Amino acid sequence: MSTSEKISAVVITKNEGQIIEQFLTQLSFVDQIVLVDSGSEDDTVKQTQQFKNVSVFTRPFDNFSAQKNFGIDQVVHPWVLFFDPDEEVVPALKQEILQAVARGAHDGYYVRRQLYFMGKKIKYSGFQTDWVIRLGRKSACRYNGNLVHETMDVNGRTGKLKTRLPHHTYKSMPEYLKKLDQYSTLQAQMYFEVGKKAGLQQLIWRPWYRFWHQYIIRLGILDGLPGYVLATINAHSVFKRYVKLYLLQRGVK
């Protein structure tokens, strides 16, 4: 691969010791891995020492956009990959990435994720159209500043890769609920900063709508029991978001 085609990868971590070795091995084809760790208490950082292309930066977590944009600032090559440790870079996707970089026809590339939850492939539940930017030119890519559910802004042309990206977001139910709790806190903070309000109407209507939209309109019912569980806990996460926003409005911790 020529110098102009070299690839860096940006990864953010916190206590990913169970999966980090396998994940970094999947990225062995890139020239640099920038790993931004927010204070792991397990052996995540220690396990990276066996990988010569990994540079570890420790940064206190404030939000997801800031962590990833910090990682972009440490990149030394013109192309950047953005994968999370719970995503699986399968061989077919690796080949597509290398081909896309060699052609250089676009400035950013979308990849369609395939969610796995409670040991089952989720085909519906609103995840049918889960397209995310996972490859781009460093000069053209920046995260949009959202504290959570951050998206990549690309200054230029975008294309799509064909290979699905397996997304193993579920390790255990306690871990998944802990992640959703963190998301609800950050989303409440975002809403508070832009002046959104929470009252009885939001506390009742928003969770109800989230459940029925995901379970019925987006066909989560066809995903069986995991589809029902997903819709239920995501509705509860929305409820917690508005409770936290309500408390922020009133200065209550």
C-alpha cells in the first residue's frame, strides 16, 4: 500500500478486556491504531502492548464525539476507520475497505450494521436501516458534537460498502442496561443544553411511542422475544432520559 493510501483506525475503550485482543487482531491490516481509553479498570490497556501498531492515549470521558474527535487529531495517515470494539470486521469487509481506499472515489463510506442481541440476529426492530460512516478521509471527517448517538459529518462525497458489519452490542443484560443508562444521562444533558423541557406529557407519551414504534411500526414483533425485550428496555431508557431532564430543569441530583 502506498503512503497516500495508508489507513489509521480510531477506537475508544473503557473496560473492554474481554474482547479487545480479538478486536485489535481484526484490525491488523491497518497501519496505525489510535486507542483512546477513558480509564479502564481491567487489563484493556495492558493487552494492547502486544500490538506494535497501537498507540494508547488516556483521556477522561466527557462525551462520545469529543473522545472520537480527539482520536482523529492523533491520526497520522490520510484514511481513517471508525470501529467500536463490539463490532466485527469480517474478512469480506476488510477487502472492501482496502479496495475503496485504493480507488479513492469518495471521501466517506457508509457501512450497514447487523445487530445481534440476546444471541439472536435482529432483522427488524428499526435496525434494518442502521447505516453508519466507518471509513473516511481524515481531512473530510469530523464527529458532529453530539454527546451520545454521535454521527460523522463528511465534507465531500459519500458511498456505501456492501458487506454487513456484525454489531455484538449485547454482552450481558446488566452491561446492556448500564450502557443505556449512560446514554440516557448524556441525552438528557443534550436536551437540557438546548432548552428542551420534560413534563408529565413527555414522561407518558415518549416511552409509549418508542415502544410501539419499535415493536409494531418497525416490526420488532417479528424478532420474537428479543424484539420485545429490545422495545421494552429502549422505552424504559426514554423514560429515564426525561426523568433526568426533569431533574436537571429543577437542579435536583
